[in-house]
Amino acid sequence: MRRMADMNDWQGRVDAEEGARGRRWHQVVRALDAPDAGDAGGVALIGFACDAGVARNHGRTGASAGPAAIRALLGNLPVRRTESLVDAGDVVCASADPHAADDTALEVAQAELAEALAGLLGRGLFPLGLGGGHEIAFGSFGGLARHLAQHAPGRAPRIGIVNLDAHFDLRLAARASSGTPFRQIAEDCAARGWPFHYCCLGVSDYANTEALFERARQLGTVWRRDVDMDLAQREATLATLGAFLDGVDHVYLTICLDVLPAAVAPGVSAPAARGVGLEVIEPLIDAVVASGKLRLADVAELNPRFDIDAHTARVAARLVARVADGVAAVRPAA
């Protein structure tokens, strides 16, 4: 189900005495179809209010409230570079029982998200997804794939997926979940005759079975473990990412908040015992944006039910704003 943006959700401080340089996000964001919303070149936020995939994956539910929590923190952020900003509302997963064999609400929501994202890309906007469980990834990739197939038919695009995550999310399962999206994407690419390019940074030895590591090898996944991504190894991690980016033409960036230490991001389904610090994660995000190949991005797994004083929501908002500001610098609004 598609829910249009409610601009009453955007609230924040007003520093009228500071003039234009004192504006905050709530003062510049517009509804997608508002007359003054602008179009090509801008950033479009779209929520994925869903945790049916988390439930199927036997995780802690509550991520469906993630988009609203991120918007609540974004509203008061200062405007830096992001001035062309629209809210495209939410795709809502109306699941009665995610575990029921006949409940297809998740699959319907993923298809709706893909359609919405393809439409935003077709308008020249940069989509930025607000999750929601990491099942958002299959819908996000589907939207980019649909867009590229429409605009370059007959060609096999080299799409690179950069996943900042403690988990590979390549699990075999009878039904889709938050643990299966990149295996599903690999299968979708194989069915299309497209190459599968996947880079997962932040992988935990203790959050992935040996079967998942073997599947990652079979699929040609590029990865670095969390123990290999401390500050002293940041340049090596950036080099790994840079080599991956050199081999693709389009990039989809997905940030699972459980890649961060539990002290930084407690409000997730599976908090990280170790994690990777923001001092490493943020330069990786910057490098992806600076490549000029980024086509869409999302932030996943915010679970306000388990957050502490909105710590995780604040981090999520910061990362969303960092991506948006970087995109605005690389491709200024038309």
C-alpha cells in the first residue's frame, strides 16, 4: 500500500533571524507532487514501513516504525547542500501474519517499492530509502533494474551493490525475508543474464554461518570483516571499495544500521557485539557518492522499539543527510 507524504510530520526549529543560511530540512522539503517541489536533480525520500521480513527471519520486529522515526530527526537538521528535497511518502507492508504461507504482503510491498523507485529515477530524482527491515534491498534493486532495463534495453548493466552490514543476507529460505535479499538479487540477475556484483563491508564472523561464507565465495562476493575495518585499516578498506567501484557502472548503496557498534546503534533487530565505527563507515559512504556512479541508496533496520534516547534514529538521520548532501554536491539540482 502506498501512503502519500504527510507534511505535518516535518517539524523543527525556525531561526528566522538567521535568514536563508539558518534553514533546516523541515523548511525546504516538499511533497513529491507539490507545485514547488522541483524535479530532476533533487533528492526524493521514500519510506519502506515494513518489518514482515524481519519477522520471517525470526528477528525483533518494530522496524516498520523506522521511516517515521528518521523523518522526526531529519526535520531539525540544518540545510547544508540539500536544497532540492521531496518526500515521496511510504510504501506500507500491510501483513496480517508474515509467517502464514498465504501471506504475500511482503512480496507485494517489495514490488510496489520497485515500481515507485523506477518512477522516481525516471523523473531524474535520486531516491533515498528509509527502512524498515533489510528486505527493502530487494525492492530497491528491483526499482533500479526496472529503470535501467527500460532506458537501456538489450544491455546487461554492471550494477554494483555496496552493502555496509554485519550480515551477508544471502540466506537460503523457502520465503523471502530480511536475511535473503542479496541471494534473491543474485538469482534475479542470473535470470536476466546480468552479472552480479556484490560488496559487503563489515561482515561479522559470529553473525554468519559457514554456509553463508561459502555462498558468498560462490557468488564472487567482495567482503571485509569487521575485525579488518578498524581505523588503522581504513585506507585498506577504502582501497577494496575503490577496486570494486572501478568494475561497475551503476551503484546501489544500502546501509544496514547493525553494521555499527551496539553502543552507537542499539535500536536494530540484531545489535552488533563489535561493529564498525562511524569514523570508518562515513568515509566509505563518501567514497561511493564521490564515484559519481551512485543511483540510489537506503538505510535499513532502524527499530525505534529498541532504541535508547533515539540514538540509532539520530545516526540514521545523520547518514541519510550525509548521502543527500554528497549527492547534491556531485549532481546539483537542475
